[in-house]
Amino acid sequence: MRLYREAGIDEDESMTLWHHLIPFLLVPAGLLPFTASWRRDARFWLSFGLAALAATVWTAVQFATSWSTGFAPALWLVVASSLVLFVILSLVVPEFWRLGAILGPWLLTLSVVALAWNQAEPAGRLPQAAATGWILAHITLTVATYVVLTLAAATSLAVMIQERALRRRHASRLASSLPSLADCERLEHRLLGAGAVILAAGIATGVVLTRSLEGSFFVLDHKTVFTLAAFAVIASLLLAHRVRGTRGRRSARLVLVGYLLVTLAWPGVKFVTDVLIG
């Protein structure tokens, strides 16, 4: 920050400057899928690596002193975590990198939304005294659930796009950029299973916290209702897949319903409380 002080720019102004700059570093990852160079080459790794690094560093800056509970920081946390997990899975899972054709533009959009609703002062911060092990575990599981289900939702959209291409017997440019239908369904099922396990653990830690703070096992607020509904949808879908072999568009639509419910439970509630009400 010394350079900013020498230039007559205070720390708040420098933070604002970087906040406006960071989304531009995600632009290559968001636009690369629409170019003719959509391959897993140096440009792919550079674009998504830069996006993951920029989003992670900026998120770390926002959460450096304490846990921010604002809507924009929550979106940045989702963007950074999703990009990092996507890059890791692209390294180890064949054809996973192709989902960047959906994730890149979507995460760029989320970063722009976070920029649009950025506030000079955070909506709130979790006091250090309140940051107990259970609370941090619950927050970590909540973020992990949403990130994994974000990737699952991307595979579900890919399933729907590939099925449509097969029915029309014509693969669009987007369909050609995505994994095959079989690969999409396989990835969708694995991500959904992982998301269900993490969500169940998050619900369990939430019950423990509610019991210790409120004296009861459940508080039927909007977040709880949406979370339980999402878990019911996801668990039912996994059971239907195992028993009846449910897949394709029907499975993809239910995954998107579950993702919508989780979105309403966490970013949605934050949007209402911090933006519409606050």
C-alpha cells in the first residue's frame, strides 16, 4: 500500500480500484469458449489459471481480517472456489475441462454481479469471538456444497444441450465444445453424490449450532426450508437413479431445481437481507 500512499491514493480507494479491475481478469476465461481456440492448450490454462488466481487473491483480501457476511463477498467466494475446483478437476478428470464452456461465462457473470452490488462497507462481519470450530465447519460445508452443486448444475445444462443436439441430429458449436452426453451424465451423478454428502454434513453441523445457540434442533426460517427441500430433491434423484435408472433431461431438470433451492437458501437469502432490505 506504500505506493498508493505515495501517489495520494488511500487504502479504501486502492481496494475500490482493485475491485473494479479483478473482473476484467476473468474475461479471458469467460470469452475463450466462444472462440475458435477452445482447446485444452496453453491459452486454456492461462485463462482459467489467471481467473482462479485473481478471484482467490481478491477473496482472500476481503476475508483477511474476519469473515464477511455480505452478498458480494459471498459471490466472490463462490467464484474463486468454483474456479479453483474446476482447474483441479480439469487436471485429473478426462473431459472435465470442456465444462468450462458453461462455467467460464457463468462465473464471469457472477463476478460482474458481485461488482455491481459491492458496498463501501460490508453488510456485516462475523466477530472473532463467534468464529468457533462448529461455525467455521458449517460455513466451510455450506460453501463446499454450493460450489460442488454449481459444477453439477453445469453438467446438467450440458446434458440438456447434448440431448437436444442428438434429437436434432445437429451439434451446435456449444454442444461440440462440451463433453459427450455419456460423460456429462457420469460427471453429473458423481458431483451430485458428492454434493449430497457435503450437504448432509452441513445440515448436521447446522443442527448442532442451532441446538447450542437457540436451544432447539431446527429454526424454520427460509434458509432451513430451502436447504431441507434441496436435500430432499437431491436425495430423491440419487435414489431414483439407482433404483429406476433416471437420467437424461428429467435428471438434469431435478438437479437444476436442487441447485435453485440451494441458491435461494444461501446467496438468495443474503441478497434479500443485504441488498433488498439492507
